Amino acid sequence: MQTAQSLSIRPVTWLPYVSMQYLTDACEIKIVKKGDRLSIPIAGKKYEVEVVAFEPVNEESVQIRKWTEFKVLKKDSMEADHFYDPTVDEEIRQLMGKDYPNAQRYQRTTNK
């Protein structure tokens, strides 16, 4: 089984902003193929995303690992919605320390 280097997903209905690290953590070790739907738990609710593409492209299915980079597309589009910015995420991890899963609350209140 090949590891996904990158994974393009799009929300089935709506997806609140989450860090790319959160997506990676929520989906780690899952095996996916194009067209699969993943359930992402966020703040007690589950949001569905659809796997649109991944690298390596010549594989039928891939496994999501910690180093898999996510690209979130706009709903019903191949246009990127937002990208993982490692410098921003690293700053938040340093500020939040061990409490990193709660960094989403920090981002929403500081990025208005």
C-alpha cells in the first residue's frame, strides 16, 4: 500500500475551517480511493468530505499518514479553498503547547 503524498478533498455539504494538521490527525492510517467519503469529527459534529484526487496518481488506493498534505477544494469545484500553511500552524502549536486540539478556538477568535 502506497502512502498518500498529497490528498485533495472537497466538502460534501459544508466544512468549517480546520487546520490541515487536524485533518491529517483525524484521517491518519485510513485507506482511501477516489470518490470515497470521509467523516471528519469537529466540535462534536461529523462533516463529510469526498476524496477527489491524490498523489501518487498511478495508485488505485492510498493510505493517509502524518506527512500526507491535504488540499481542501471548494464545494463542487476543483479550485482550492485554503492550503495548509506550516508557519501559521507551528506558531499555534507553540502558543497552545499540549493543548493543540483546542487551537481551533484560538484561530477562530484571532483570525477575524
